[in-house]
Amino acid sequence: MAKSTMTKSDLIDAIAAKSPTLTKKAVGEVVDHLFKTVTESVAKGNEVSVVGFGKFHSVKRKARMGRNPATGAAIKIAATTSPRFSAGKAFKDAVAKKK
């Protein structure tokens, strides 16, 4: 079976199909606000935890020395903050379940 990617539009369609009282437009607005709120919260350094699904958070990486692979010259890599997602137990169990 070939793998496929669910796009944001596909996600909205799937949610709207399971919620006949909601229009695709309303579902789309909720999805947009959800992603925006999670992004803003994590960008401020907060965690967003959804029990059973997972946790969105940020990780700070210290500055370090690296090497340019083309020239071999030592370079300084700046400190960065990156987003992370840690899957919850129920989500992990659902993905691991064999069909």
C-alpha cells in the first residue's frame, strides 16, 4: 500500500465529513486558529499539551563550533530555538497498532 500525505485541505474535509453540522469554512477557520494559537504559544516559549495526543514545545540549542564540509574551515554555529513535538501514549499506541 502506497503512503500518502494528508494536506491541510484534506484534514478540513475529513473533519467536516465527521461533523455534518459544521461547514468546511467553519472547520477551516477553527483549524487555522488552532495552528496559529499553537505556533504563537510555542514561539513564546510555552508548551501546548493535548492529553492523549502529544505536546508541542521548543528546544534551545547552544552555540557550537562546526566545520564547513566543502572547505574544512571551522565555523561558529549560532544558538537556535527549534520547535518539537512529543507524541502522547494514545497517539503512539494508535500508530503502532497493526491492521
